[in-house]
Amino acid sequence: MKKYNKKDFPVSEIRRFLEPGPIVLVSSKYKEETNIMTMGWHTVLEFTPSLIGCMITSANHSFNLIKKSKECVINIPELHLAETVVGIGNCSGRDVDKFDKFGLTAEDATMVKAPLIAECYAHFECKIHDAKMLNKYNFFIFEVVKAHAAVSPKYPETIHYRGEGHFMVSGKAVSYRNKFLPQNL
């Protein structure tokens, strides 16, 4: 087994190791106003119903759009959208129409009013499932009510934020399927 030489690490920077999930683009709509935000902090909470938890700071323009509409779409971009993802994160929907500024295509969703982003690999239409932690922690618990995913590639090149402007790209797929108990697949 490999052992590592370690040193103290700043507690405020641990997210570099704990945010392995892909960066997502969250689209929202309230009345006639739409927005897109870049988000890296999200987690699967349950399989059935399919629940996703995420923290969105109340300072973010999307926060109120999502809180008022009680819904959003979590869109999964691939590597080819990395510069767009950074650009979206660097500006506010209070000041700019991000669909227009970044040349993205808004498409109608099936179950929510928030738009899908056509250029993304997958879309998860979400509705607020539980708002108990919203006022205290800005923590949304969404239920995915409809999901769409491209049929190819099987393993998309998603991007994962490492902090300080660095990303990693999802790597080579390896399978240990034959080591799993069937109920744990």
C-alpha cells in the first residue's frame, strides 16, 4: 500500500478534495426573468425519490429566482464549455442576460418553467423538495422530477473544480463491476 508524506493543510481550502462532482450550470426562471449560475457544491442525498442538495449563497442572483419559483434545472456541461462555465461564474444575471452573452440555447423543459441549456450533456429538472434548511444555511434540497441525458458519449468529459482556477477533467473509466454485490451496483 502507498503511504503519503503529509503536512498541515488550511481548513478553509478542503473543498479542493471534497468537491469531486462535476461543475454544473443551474438555470432558473421566475416570471419572465431567467438566469444561469455556475455551481460546484452539490451532493446526491437519496436515490428514490432522487434528491440533490446544494448550497447557493443568498447573494447570488439565482438564489431568489429559485426560492420564489421553487424550481430550477441542473445542467451538466462538458469540457468544451469550460471557458463559458468560468465566464458565467464571473458575471451576474442582475447585469446581463447570460443566455445571450454566452450564446447558449434555452430550450423548454418538460416539468418545470426553468430552461434547459441545449449545449449541455444532461439536464435534471428539479423542484424544491424540502426548504427546512434554506433560511438558515441557504441549502436547497431538490427532487429531480425529470432527467435528460445524451446517448453518447457514455462517459462525458465533465469538469471538476479544484480551487484557485484549476479544474480536472473526468478521467479514464475503469470498471470493478465484478467485485460488487448486485444490490450495491
